[in-house]
Amino acid sequence: MGLDVGMRVNVYDVTGKLGEGAMGEVYRARDTTLDRDVALKVLPDSFTADPDRLGRFQREAKVLASLNHPNIGGIYGLETSGENQALVLELIEGPTLAERIAEGPVSADQAISMVRQMAEALSAAHDAGVVHRDLKPANIKVRPDGTVKVLDFGLAKAVEGSAAGAESSDAPTITAMSSQVGAIIGTAAYMSPEQARGEDVDKRSDIWALGCVAYELLTGRRAFEGRTMSDTLASVLAREPDIAQIPREVPTAFRKFIKRCLEKEPNQRLRDATEGILQLEERLADGEAAENSNRAERPPATYFWQKPAVAASILLLVSGAMAGLAVVLWPEPVPEVTRALLTPSNPTVMEARFDRNIAITPDGNRVVYKALTGGQSQYFVRVLSELEASPLTGLTPNIRNIFISPEGDRVGFFDGNRAVQRVSILGGPPVDIAEIPAPPRGATWGPDDEIIFAAGNRGLFRVSVAGGALEQLTEPDTAMEETSHMWPEYLPGGRAVLFSIRTTGPLENSQIAVLDLETGDYRTLFPGGSNPIYSPTGHIIYGVSGTLRAVLFDAQNLEVLSEPIPVVDQVAMGPRGGVNFSISDNGTLVYISGSAGGDRGLDLTWVDRDGREESLDAESGDYYEPYLSPDGSRVAVRIGDTGGDSSIHVYDIERNNFTQFTFDGAAECCPVFTPDGERIAFASNRSGTPNLYIKNADGTGEVERLTDVNQLQFPNAWSPDGDSLVLSEGGDVFKLSVGSDGQAVPLVSSEFREHRAALSPDGAWIAYESNEDGDPDIYVRPFPDVEDGKWKVSTRGGRFPIWGADSQELFYVAGRSLMFARVTTTPSFDAGNPEVLLEGLFASERNFTRAFDVNGDGERLLVMKETVTVDVDSDSRQKVVLALNWFEELEARVPAE
């Protein structure tokens, strides 16, 4: 057994040795095909020489390779090199939990986050019928971004085989490490009682091991220890864990969770990992509720800032030399205390342009906000008793519209326009909850772990935090000129939800409404406002034209009791009605002040292949989806928001003139010139669900409807002869033939999401975006005979394919980079290695919409380059304003009587 550095195993170049253990030696290697580092685990000679044993392992490894979860170390394949059998594994940087625990116990918050991720990994594997059987800190790694990865998932069973019992010499937990006594004892310390007795094991043994790991995280010591393996196993069978060793500050709910995991009788043990985590979170929330059960009586409270340790921090702020974060202590005339929201080296500019990008935890201890730092968007978590904000790791700049769980330990948000997700407030990998049917307009997290979110012009939807089917709760009433329902907010008890109704006309015409979840009916409470939030003082706080207003509200009877009164001025509010403020249960108000975070917009810019830029004369604006005319003289763009009002405009490049192309007060997008440049096809929701329409490019004539179906449709590309239009519909690619009476036929259709298609100028090939390998990638097929072949072009993800003029190049976006791949089509299709052409904000900040197009000669690209000009010394730049004990100010301005 063993490999030498410099050896090649199939396509893998061995570059170093990482270590060795019970399952064999582990090496770092380079995948020369996919250009990535992997781990090669060479399996012991003791079973590779046994054909039956190896056959069992290979069959089991296929099952393990099917597991696809962000908290499970992946298995990529099984390779042979001479007499060696090697597993190809995901290479995971970072320490194991065993190494982390060796440094000392972790905090309760960190432990809960880690255990939650481990539980989600266990649950995913258990659902697939795979049991780990050897879960321990040495088999768990923590990446630098906080992501927990469970390794060697199921390999105990894979090595052991279905016929081997616990006493078999094949069982790795006892015999595979017989020369390493300490390792044997360490493994035995995590074995369940039934496993120690040699009985059959199931997923409940993994639950036991999870409890052991959780205990060790908190205490720095094993729950069951002994001088020898026999002593350790006897401890597992006979002794109860010493729960008193768990630090007193650990929540009672987490202690109970660990005790449930460590029940010696499997029938009394926690049965399911995910269910256990949900119960834990409910108990944590209930514990907070119990502590605050007398809040309604509102006795004099000691707020977090009155505690000695925090008071000391605030004294530092008072005397500090930073400026930017205003801390206002109500009532007046307490002087304003200021400090800067700065990263260690760069000024941080608040991002409150379109969405709601700030939220405070219910306990008032943490603020989550989005900021622009070093030219990139990022979310930060600020513990209010500390001087520095920490990045919320594991997230991309594409996320938007944050909201926080009732217990304050998780953050919800949207991955662009694709899905609603969640993540620990401590960071880590985001978890998909559900795909969304339209662009998001806010969400709220209920006490029963259900999320209600707004999806553009589709209305409000409800989904479980654990995922599952969407339930539509409302649909805008077009007869009442309702265009969208937005910014939902749960009322106490989860019986009803406040939300905004956007109507035709200006944003100020929006209405505040309430949805009774018991009856399913909604009604308007009062006109003129957006983004309502309920305050425990019995008020609704909402925004109008950059001002917060308040009305008294009876949450039991769902009735407004007073006229609106302005309470806070100069609050950042976006054109979609998102108001950047949040309120904690203990009376802290946080908001982003001002109306702009610097002079910021999108410039239409020519960029050549050497990166030289030439800005068009057009002023900066909120442009989306540029589409050049065939002769390159005009560009059609969308201006505005797909979930509310948006319209298509055509810019004449030589004349420096914008002409509005659509006027119907609907959400319209995705303009596509016909091959002769005479007409433009586009998507519009003017009659309900977005379908396809067409109109003369010079703006004359009537709009013609092309399709009439109850599915979202978006035009992608015309065939060069103009006889057919390729479009995206319901996660598939369709073709609409001219004169077909609006009946589009499937072109590329599967269980995966295929969309954003592009046709080559010669009409022979179709490129499109698909998530069949997990992340979006670019694929190419022949056109129109798409079943004659399929090729993957991108290597590290890709979106928004566009062909070059000669059909020999394919451009697309990958992360922050604009990529291109040279292709040959004769005698068959072949794509070269993708290369980076450009990098910049145009390809990242707006990667949920197309942000570039290719000129007819392929030598220049028209890109939407985001520009930010910030005067860091200006008093007008956006600030985070924190008002402590704000409820007293609110009640003084809008008294109950």
C-alpha cells in the first residue's frame, strides 16, 4: 500500500502525503482534467486483496458517492493504480474537530452551529439509507469559513459489508486500528451501547455519536473515557455522562438535546437528526419567550447596554475617534455618540439601494447588514457590545433581502432571484429552502418555523424552513389595480401577517394590509405606506418617502386605532418599497440613514479584448439586460424592477438618445431584437403571468401578443432566419415557430433547470444554462436537433451564454469573471479550456440578470459596469443609526391613549 509523490493515478498527479489512519494512507493530488485538488485515500491491502470484500466495498461506495450535501465530504470515484485501490475524495482544508477541541472547549453558539451542520449531514445520509457508524471528531473537519464537513461517511459499513457483524475482523471501529491503542479507545468512546454490544446498528447509533461530539465540543473532554478499550466500552454501557461538566451558560435546551442523544436505550433516544435540531431551536425560542413573558407589563428593564461589560464598550465608543455609526440614546437631550462602520482597512458604505439590507436580532444583541467594502458587497454581523463587525462567511454578493429567525441564531435571505435560503448567524454554507417563482420582495420567519415570502407579482407564499412544497397565500387583484404583494411581517402568535400592496402608479400609492392566516382573507388597513413592522408596544411602523410613521394597532382584532404620526426622518428606502430599518423585542431601533450610499449606478461601456474601456455618453442608470441590435447601432435595455413597474427603452448609441419602448405600467423585461433589427420581442405581465409580446423596434404600431399560457416565459434568442424564437418556460427551453398560434414546443426539457439559451449566428448550435451538475453550468447542443449530442463548456460554473460573431467563441459569466471558450464544430463539436476575459462588478453584483452583450464583429463587448463614488468624509453618506430604548420615544410620540 502506498503512493509516491510525482506518481500519476489515472488523471490524478500525486503532490504530497496528508497522513494515514485506519482506512489507509491519504495523499493530496491534482485532477488534471478538472484542474482541482483532491484527496486520494489508498485502501489497506488487507481487504483490497479479498475480491468479495472489495466487491462489497465498491458497491457501497457507489451509494456513498450519490450523497450530495454541503456538510458531507464528497466521494468522486474509485481508482486503481497497480495493486492499489484509491478513493478519490473532496479535499477539505482546515482542522478536524479533534484538533479544534484540543485547543479547548468552544462556545455554545459555535457548538450549536457545528452540531446543526452535522445533524443536517446525518439527516441527508440517513434519508438515503446510509449510516456513518464511525462519527467522531477526527472524522469531522471545519473549513476556514466555518463550514462543517463530515468525512468517511458510511465507510465503516462499506469496509465491513452487510454480512459482517461487530465482531468481524472487517469492522474498522475495533480492529482496523489494532496497532494504535489510543485510536481504538478514541473510536470506542463514540460507539453507541448497541454497537458496543455487537448488535445491529441503525441511524440512532449516529445520533448517539452526535451527542458525544456535542458534549466534547462544550467540555473539551469525552463523554465516556477509560484507560483501556475495555474500560471505555464499559463506561459506554454502564455509566451516564456527567452533564454537570457542561458549562452553566449553555442553554438548557441544548443540554436536553445532548441528553436525548445519549439515551442508552435506542427506543428512548432521539430518532431523527433534523427533527432533533428543530426541537432544539423551538426550545431555545421558547426559553427566550419564557424569559420575556412579563414584557407586556413593561417593568423597568436593564437593557444590554446597561450591563457593565457592554457599558464599558459604549464608553469606548463615546470617547472613540471613529465616525459613522450614530448611537442615539433616547430620550433627548442625550448627545449623539458616533463611531465609524469600518472594516480594518477600507471604508464601508451601506447598501440600501433596492432591497431591505439590515436586520436586528430579537434580543437586540446583533445587527446584520449589507455593505460595500473594497468595491464588493458583503454581509456583516455586528455584536453591539463589540467594536468590530465580522463578515457573514459562506455567502455570495448575490444574496438579498435578509430576515432573521425568531431565536436570532439564523439568517434568511434570497439567492438572487433563484431561491430562499438560510444560514447560521455565525456563518457557514447556505442551505436552500425552496426555489421561488418570481423575484423576491421580502420575507418573514414565523414562530412555527415557517417562512412567508413575497414573490414579485405572484403574491405571498409560505414554506417550511425544512423545505417542501410552496403554498400560495395571496394573489394580487388586478381588478383593484394591485401589481404585487410585498414585505410580509408576522404578527405575534403567527396568526396573521402584515404586508404591503403595490398598486399602479407611484410607490406612495402603496397600501398597508393584513392577511388572516386562519381564514386566508386579506384586507387593506390604510393607504400610503410600505414595509410594515409590528412593535411590541402595539404600533405598526412603516415607511413613506424616507420617513418612518407609526399607528396604534390592535393585533388581536387586527384594527388600526390611530392616525399615522411621523417618528423618524431620513431612513433609506428603495424604489421597490423596502425600508431599511428593524426593531428588536427589547426596544432597539436600527436603520440606515439617508437616501444614497454614494453616487452609484451602471455605465454602458465598450470594452475590447485588451480590457480598454470606452464609456458611452449615456448617463449612469439602473439598466438591465442589454441586447444590441444586429448592426450594433442600438441597445435595448430594461429600466426598473421586474417585480414592480419596469419598462423597456432603446438607446441610439450614435445619437446618444434614449427612447421609451413600452408604456403599460407592467413588469417588462428581456428585450430581443429580431435578426433584421426591425422588431423587438419581450416579456410582460401586462395581462397576468409574464408571456411573450412583440413590437416594432422604432416604437410604431401596436403590441402583438405571441403566447398565452399560465407559465412564466422569457425570450432568449431568434434563429438567424427569423422563423423561430427560443424561450425559457418553467425551467425548460422551448421553441416558438412563427405562425404557430402561440404554441411553443419543448426543446431542452428535463428534471433540471434549463434556461437562458443562446443560438449561434450560423444557427447550428444552442448554448444554455443548466444545473444538472448542481451549480449552473453552460452546455451546448446541436440546433434544432438537440438530441444529437451534448457538451459541457464551463468548468467552474457559468451563466448567461452569448455566442461570438463567427460561432467559434462562447462567452459567459462565472462568478466575478467574464469567460470565453474557443469552440470548433467540425468534424464534431469541441470546446477549449475557458479563459478569463474580464473581471469586474458588472459580472458579479448583477449576476442574476444579464449584464453584457457582444458586438457584431466580436471584438468589443458592451458591459454594464457598476461605478461607485463615495465621499467618505461627507456627512451625507449613509450611516447605521442605533436608537437604544426607542420604545419610550415611540410611546411618547404616539401614546396609547
